[in-house]
Amino acid sequence: MCCDTFATACYLHLKAEAARKLIQQVLDVMGWENRRTFFNRLFDSLPGNEVLYTEAIPKHSEFRRLFAGEKS
């Protein structure tokens, strides 16, 4: 579930929609303990890397198709 939700948030962010709250919820579910620096760096580096980050996680085929036309 977290992978698909993160992929959705990356897609929304790529489309210039406010997805930070959705990403925050995914990271909250995963837990911030011992990950705070990593998660904060992920937030900071997300702009321009949405497709790359989405490609790096396992996700359902619907999300692979969603991003198929978005590669830069």
C-alpha cells in the first residue's frame, strides 16, 4: 500500500499538485524513528525526481502505465 500511495503522491507532485501531505502520511505510516534525516532529504530532493523515485519502488502495473509517458 505504501508503495502505491507514494507513487500516487509522486505523480501528483509531478503534475504540480500539492502532494506533500500525502507523502507525509506515507512516511508517518512507515515511521520516522531513525529515518528523519532521510525523509527530510527525500522531501527536499523530490522536485524533478518524481519519475526516478517512482521507478525505484515496487508498484502495481497501473502506476507503471501512469508514468509511462512522463519520462524526461
